[in-house]
Amino acid sequence: MKQFKQFFAPSISSIFCAIVLVLATSSVSVAQQSIKINDKDMNADIVPRISPADADIAITSREGYVNLLIHDDMLIIQFSDKKLDEIANEIQNEVSDENQEHFIAVLKSMISGGVRTLLDRGLAIPLYEISEVSYTNGKLIILNQTGNDIFKDVEIDDKPLMEQFSRRDARRFVTEVERRII
């Protein structure tokens, strides 16, 4: 989809693609499980999404498309309900036709539901994997233990994701992460 050029930083992107394939070929019970990712730079899990209300702290991008959360000892990034609904509607509208056959309508519904199920996950990064977090020049920066900017290349709708949070929310998030990693 053109919504994002790259889902997570280069070291995570190939792993994410593999996870998508695993989820696509796995049984429905995957919805309640976590998948462990062991990257050369850091560990992360693909987990069921959590409600921002259940997080210790939650911020949402200005457009309302992405949630960045702290829950227990994890940083979680996930699409918001708004973005998931928008993606499902795009899929639904791309193949909509008033004169379509019943089979096509059923297939369209299955694809739309499957995409939502696939994307209805979060990437959870243990806080011990984060060495530094800051807000500089309008950008939230989160570095892993090797000094790499975890979300450097992540874009949503052709805009750098980490520039899409308000200054107030980003600073509140930085304060909370720093408190927990020190």
C-alpha cells in the first residue's frame, strides 16, 4: 500500500515482511499470541494491539493514524483505529461496484477483513533496548542500544512519522521514557 514506504527501520523491515507472511499463513489463534523478533540490533515483538486507554502513556500522531505507547516495560507502536478503518475502507472502495457478483462481494469482504487482521498488531520494543530518547527540531528520536534511530525511515503518507507528534505530546513521552530507562 502507498500509505507507508517502509513500516519500520531497515533492520526491522525484512523481519516485519516475514512476520506478515507468517501471520497470513497461520491459524486464527495467532490473534492472541505474540511473535518474538530477534534482530541483530535489538529484540522486538509483534503483539496484539492495546487500547491507548490501557497504556501507561499514549500519544497519537497529529493526523490520528499512529499510536505510540508505553505499556509496562515496552514501547509499542501501532496503527490507530482511525488508520485501520481508513485502510479497510480504501480496500473496500477500490473494488466496489454496484453490479458485482455475490462471489466478488464475499471475496472483497474477506480481503478487507484479512488486511485489518494482519495490521491489527503493534510492534513492542522492550525499554531495555532503548538507550536514548529526545525531541529535537520537531522530531521525536528514539535510539536503540547501538545508537541507531529506530524509526528514522518510517513514513506514513509520505511524511516522516516521528515528525507527526505534537511538541507537547512528544516531550511528555520523552519524559516518561527517560524516567523508565534511567
